[in-house]
Amino acid sequence: MLHPNLRFYEVTNADEFKNIILHEIKSIEFSEIQNNPPPFGVKIIFENDYIFSTPISDGNTIETSCFNKNNNILNFEKMGSITFKPII
């Protein structure tokens, strides 16, 4: 059972996710503010798209190349240079 504050969205047939659903993960990266660990986000990279998860005031948000392009990373760039560290 899901926690009452969690939401589940079915996106299997959504065009915005066609380059993610059933595609192989090529790499996973942590996003960090240079010289200021720990990581604040994670980016899952596919051949033709990505999922980038970052914190917001309400929890977290995700974006892809076609979905939720709010550029949340700009909020973190104000604190320093952003680097991506491959973990896989």
C-alpha cells in the first residue's frame, strides 16, 4: 500500500516518455554543487532521453527532454557550478 501522500502516475503510453519506457538505461549520475557534497539530484540517462530528479519545496520533481521543463537546476546553479558524477 502506498503512503497516503504518495502519488502514482501511469505513463507507459504517453508520448512524452516514449524514449524512456522499455529503453535501456545507459548511465546514472549524481548532480552536485562543485566542492559541496552531498548530491542534490540524480539523472538517469537513456540513449535519447533522461529523467532528472531534483528537490523542490514540496518534495521532489522530475523532468525529461519532453516533460516538466522547468529547469529546476537553475535554482542550484545560483549556489555554484553544477557537476555530474557518474555512478553507473
